[in-house]
Amino acid sequence: MAEGDNKSANVIAQETAQLEEQLQGWGEVILAGDQVLRWKKPWFPGALMAATTLVFMMTYYLDPSVLTGLSCTVMLLCLSDYLVPTLAPRIFGSNKWSSEQQQRFHEICGNLVKTQRRILGWWKRLFSLKEEKPKMYFASVISSLVAVAWMGQQVHNLFLTYLIVSFLLLLPGLNQHGVISKYAGMAKREINKLLKQKEKKNE
């Protein structure tokens, strides 16, 4: 068991080092974005939501076709991939990082690798469920897709996307400031109270 854990840790460390090398040109931008997402300053959440709202309002106003929106998104990604590694050092200053910045960049890359492996693990488990329990697999997939389709029918797709994107952007800050753990703990206590009350009634 320990040997398997060591092997997994070595693989994660190797993949993290590779990702650090690939994202080195984006380092300054990633660290700046990390500070915004974790709300290092009290006005960051408001600025983040204002920028997100502006982007979605422009999208709603311009109402581009799917092909136009996809083309513009890919074009922006290509421009960013070309310009950011060149311009970032000039904008953010010296290429020399402090040990704290280097450590944080390493942690971010490590978290990205772990998230990627976790998603792949869920994907593999989904396919293993298909092989082992096909009825449960199809029932779960079909019911989930029906629920998503119903939700998409009830709520405007752009507004729904806005809510999802806003939640994902606020999630690191909510987690960093303990908001999620606070409300999760409150929900857990309420559920435990309800279960205890139900047990007393059954007695």
C-alpha cells in the first residue's frame, strides 16, 4: 500500500513539474489571478463580479451566433497564448520570484494536476459503473440529463451560464475565507438534528 502511495506521489510530482515548465510564461498572470480569486483584497470579489457581469452583458447585447462566439473565443485564447508570455514580464516587473511566489505557483500547479486526476478518476468510475451495473448507470445518466434539460428550459441559457461561471469564480474565495465550511457545518448540524428528532419519534 505504501509503495503504491509513493508511486502515485512520484507521478503527481513529475506531472506537476511538467505543468510548471509549460505554464512558466503565464506565471505572473496565474499568481495575480490567484490573488483575485482568493480575495486578497476586500474589493476583489466586487471587481470580479463586475467584470463577469460586463462580459455577459456584452454577449447578451451583441448576441453572436454559436460559430462567431466560438471563433472569437479561440482567437482570444490564441492571442493570449502568444502575447501573455511576452508582455507579462514587462507589466509585472522583474522575472525573479520570491520563494513565497515560487511555492504558491508550485501549489497551484499541484492542485491543477490533482484536479485533473480526480476528474479522470470520476470518468473511469463512471465507465466502470456502466460495465458493472448498466441499469443503474443508464438510470443515473438519463435522469441527470433530463434534470439538466428541464433546468435549461426553465432558465435562459446565458443567465444559467452566468450563474454557473459566477459561482465557479467565487468558489476559491468562499473556500479560502471559510464561508463554505461554515454553511456546510450548519447544514450538517441541522440534518443531524432532524435525524435525531426522527429517531426519538420512532422510539
